[in-house]
Amino acid sequence: MNRFRFRLDRVRRVRALEEELARAAWREAEGAAAGAEAALGALVRERHAATLALRDRIADPRLQPLAVLAEQRGLEGLERALRAGRERARTLRFQAERARAAWSRRRVDVRALERWRERLFGEHLEREGRREARELDEAALLRSRRPGVRSGKGSGR
């Protein structure tokens, strides 16, 4: 049997490496986005707790204006951190989606080359099967033409 050789095998291997690198970049970007989203969730919970603490402080009959102002400033700082955190999470999520799209395109390229290789390999196997069948038919025909070989037909018995 002749050996199958896919002429674009080097290209396929390079594209597969590029796909792996793109997938690693996507996973890294996805991790950063998930981390920023988790940090944002923690800030939301912290703001909620600070809002409740401020309400309790204002509702206290022994109102302490300086303590209320301090908690308000703390809440304002949390609001600024939340705005920055939302922007960071949004940016990192956008980058993760771009990285996922790049990986997806690379994956499609590699899969296309692999399907092409499989199709060509199947065609190769069919050709080789036909070639081997022809060789076997020719060998059988040559054996049947040799003197002293019975054909099996009309032996008269």
C-alpha cells in the first residue's frame, strides 16, 4: 500500500498550534473577566452593607453628624469604586469575547483542514483498495492461464 501524505500537514500543525495559543489567550482573558466580575459583585455587596449601616446610623436617636458624614464619604468612595469596577469588568469581558472569537476562527480553520485531510485519506484508501483488487484480479488471471491449471468449468465429471 502506498503511504498517504497530506501536503498541507505542516500548515495544519501550525494552525493547530495557533489554535492552542488562541485558546490559552481566551482562557486567560476569561479568567481576568471572571475575576473582575467577582470583584464587582463583592463591591456591590459591600455598598449594600454600607448603605444599611448608614441608614442605621441616621435612624439612631443619638445621631452623630460626624459619623454620618464619614459613612457617607465611605459610601461615595464605594460608588466611585463601583463605577471603575463596572468599567473594568465590561472592558475585560469585551476582551474575553474578542479572544473567544479569535480562538473560534482558528478552530474553524483547523477543523476544515482536518476534514479535508480525512476526505483525502478516505479517497486514498479507496484508490488503494481498487489498486489492490486489480492486482489480485491480475494475479488470479495469470494463474488461471498457466498450463495445467484447471478452470473448474466443464470438467465433465
